[in-house]
Amino acid sequence: MKRILALILALVMTMALVACGGDKPTSSTPDTPDKPASSIPTTPDKPNEPSKPNEPEKPVDPDAWKYGGDLILGTGNAWSVIDPHQTTGSVGDVLNANHIFENLAVLDQNGKFYGQVMDIEESVDGKTVKFTLRERYFSNGKKITIDDVVASLERAAALQTSSNWDKLWKGTSMKVEGNTITFTMDTYNINFLNSLCSNGSCYKVMPKEICDKYPVTGGEKQSNGLIKGGTAEKIMDHKELIGSGTYVMTAYTEEEITFTRNEKYELIENDAVGIAAPAHQYLDTITVQLNKDAGSRTAATLVGDYHIGSITSEMWPTALTSGVKKLDQGTTWTMGIFFNLHESNADSPVANVNVRKAIRVALDCNAALLAVVKGDQSRVFLEPYPIVKASAAYASTKMEDSGEYNVKNIELAKEYLKKANYNGEKIVYLTNTGSDIYNCAMAVVPQMEAIGLNIELMVVDSGSHSALRKDPSTGHDIGGWQVQKRTDNPVLHSTFVTGTQGWWSSPAKDAAIATMKTTPTNSPESVAAYNDYLDAVIDECPYILFGHVGGILAYRDNVEKGSVGSVYYYYWNDYFLDNKK
């Protein structure tokens, strides 16, 4: 298959196609049970005899024509495990889990929690959260009980790493009464609900009998009754993935997964935006095909083998004349560098704050981002803080007002180097091959060299980069990085805020983070602490964020995208335009 697609790509590039014919993707509906009218509208049967003259036809649900069709998605994001309680958090794993399972509640794109299996109620101080069971059904028709929810919570919690367990459960009690579960925190924990109810959460609800079939062994029971550090056999049979989500996994291999509409799913009406919004299940089936080769995915998208796929940068002009649509998904990827500030690297030039500030004032951040998006200025967003989307309460222009962000001031940079007594010592810059991180490095390293820095690139493959950047003893002084995250509270953007990439610790930073983690989002205390954190970033320069680049989605012109605005994609509101009657 890949050889065929590669051949297609070669032909496309050689002949400079202006339009790719390709058969129109099918939108036929497989034989499935009739969907209840409450979930999938159907056109009312017309009477056998003709209508009376001038009598208008009965109105038809405007959404009725959208139902039907078999969507094929091409992705480079592999799935590692289908057991939702043991997911790695990868895009492939989360995509699978979100189509099959529901959470207790889920966080929408605007930072608000909406009930799924359970209704959610928070106390004013945020320390108590009460969940009440709704009337929901699994895909096998079984009504969800509180025992199913509790068994799922217990199994998922036991299988988390020690750090992830502490992040969510430390200092939190759980009390089950009838059809309610009440969680009470000793001190407010900003991570609790976001970890329990995010779209990437491991805490998906499945039948108790499945949890019991794959029981937890080992570990230690904690004061809240949950086990920490347990293990369990992974669920490997896709037929045992029974949830209350929009679709059921009906076929599974390491290279292809097919989801079929869950006929027992009941639509949840709400005003949410993003993954928590009403799920209409327009599509009959969704097939996800793994294809790690970008050129092959491009070819398949061009000819219509994939309804949703990807296009390499150089092929977009051809794609836009070949029935492919381009969708800007907004600001998604934060690009930047971090400095290795671990105590073991104390002899490094970057241990001197003036060297770090010299780099900051020298950089052209816009140029760095343009290198990522191949010169497409419309996809560049110069926002220097470690958030992609945050509540307006945290809005700040402190970095810009400091006069040290994106100023490209060579003379000021040299003044900082003079203060640091820098004398040409080597600075090792860790990056990886063939990636946005590498493209950024190619743009910023010459800028660093222009102020007199001696930069040595450490170029490794993607897997090695992931391992080396987490180890401060590997010899790098600067690490290139990117992170994709949407959040309503800056402290949840942990990659940069907590300094996990650069081992940054200081009294001012640590105090600000501690306050933000123990005060509710948007509270005066939280906002004040965030401003203290920004002051620490400006003063200490532990990392430099260039800004964000917008994500691009490629899809065929007979597909209407109804699922935009989530880090992890979901497809249940997409539909085929040529289904319209």
C-alpha cells in the first residue's frame, strides 16, 4: 500500500498536477439498526396519496441529511495501547478512547466542565466536587451504575505512575453515597478536575465486569481507599472496549482501526465548545489508518484515499487546486528553547543569567516561527507566555513591556555578554532531525552566533531527543522544544511553567507556582501569583518562548468539518456534503 502511495506522490510531484480526479469517497450507509429519533433524525415517511394543492410539505429536521457515510482518516500518530486506563496519553491513544468512552465530566475548550456519565457540582472554594450519576447506557445496552463508575476510577487510579497519582489524588478523599461520589481536597488542587476530566484523561468509565476481568494486583492502598502503584493485564481485545461514548471499535489492527456508530448513545444537549459539545454522530463509520510517511499521506489525501489527512508544505499549492481544503486550527504549538539550569551544569555559560538575557534580546522570534511554517506569516502568533489559550484574567503585556522580547537588539546583547565575561566558551544546543524544533534551530543559531556566541549543535533523532532533553547530564546547555496545550489556567501548562525542561528553581518562581496550584482559576490570588511568576521569568530568563504557530488540517472538499478546536481530534460531528438529498 505504501509503495503505491509513494508512487502516486512521485507522479504528483513529477507531473505537477493541477487537479486530481480520484473517485469521490463513498457515502453509502451500511446495514445498521435504525437509530432512535432522539439521536439521529430521519425524514418522515410521505403518505401514499399526494398532498393537497398548495399544502406545504411537513418541515424536515435540517440535520437529517447529514447522517451517513464512511470517513477515512490518515494519520501519523500511532496508538500504543487500547486499554483506556493504561493509555500513554499519545494522540492516537486518546483519539481511540474519546470515541469509545466517556468521562465523569469533560472540560470544554473554554475551560468549563460539563457532565457526561455524571453531573458535576463544585463548591465555592473549589475544594469539594460532587458527581451525581446520570441515566446513561453502555454500547451493549447495559445501564451504567455507580459500581461501574467506582470500579473504573479505582482501576484507573491504581495504574497511574506515582507522580500522576500524587498530582490528582494526594490530599483528596473520595466518598460514595448512593448514586453520588464526593471528592474533598485538604487544600485546593488545580490539577484535580483537570486531570480527572480532561479529554486526555485515563479515567474513562467502563463496565465493572471488564474491570474485574483485568484486576489490579500489587500496589498499596492509600488513606482515601485508592491503590497506588498497582499493575494489571492490558485489555487487548477491542470487543471488550465497552463504553458509553459515540462509537464502538469494530475492527482493530496495529495499522487500522474502525469505529461504528454506537446506537445506544444518547445526545447530551449543552452550550459547550469543543469536545464537550453535543455529539451528533453524523458518520456511520470512522476508519483511522496509520501511515507514518508524510509523503505517502500527502498522496493519499490528494487522490481521495483519505478524506482527512495531511499535506506537506511544498504540495499545498497543488492540493488547493485538487479538491483539498485547508483549515486553520488556530494557535496550537508553542515553540521555544529552555536552558539547562540543573546544578550539575553549573559550569556552563548559560548558568550566567546575563548570557541567557543576551540570547533573549538578540533573537528574532518572528523569523524563528516563520522557519517552522515555511514563511506563512498568517500562522505566526507572537505571544511569549507559556499558554495557548487562557482566561482573560491572566492577560499581561509584561514581557513585551520589558523591552527584551523579540527586540533583535545586537548591541544590548553584546552588553549582556560583557557583563557575563563571556569569552567564547562552547554552548551545546540540543535539537532533532527533520522537525519544527530543528527548523527553529536553523533560524536562531545564526542569530546567536551573530552576537559572538560559540554554538555547537547536538543533532539527534526524535526518540533520542525526547530522552536526552530530560537528562541534564547529557552535555546540552540549550534544548529546543515545542509543546501543544490549551488551558484556562497558566499553571496547567506544566512543561514550561514548572520548569520541567530546564530544572529551573528559584524562591520567587516556586512561591508563585505553589500559590497558583492551591487557589482557584481566575481568583485574585491566582492572578497575582501569575504576575509574580512572570516577573521571575523576566528577571531570571530560564527559557525563551518564541510564540505559537497555527495548526493546519487537510480534508477533501466533500467533507464538512464539525470538530475544530481541540488538541486531540474527534470526528463525530463531521459529515459528507454529498449526502444531502
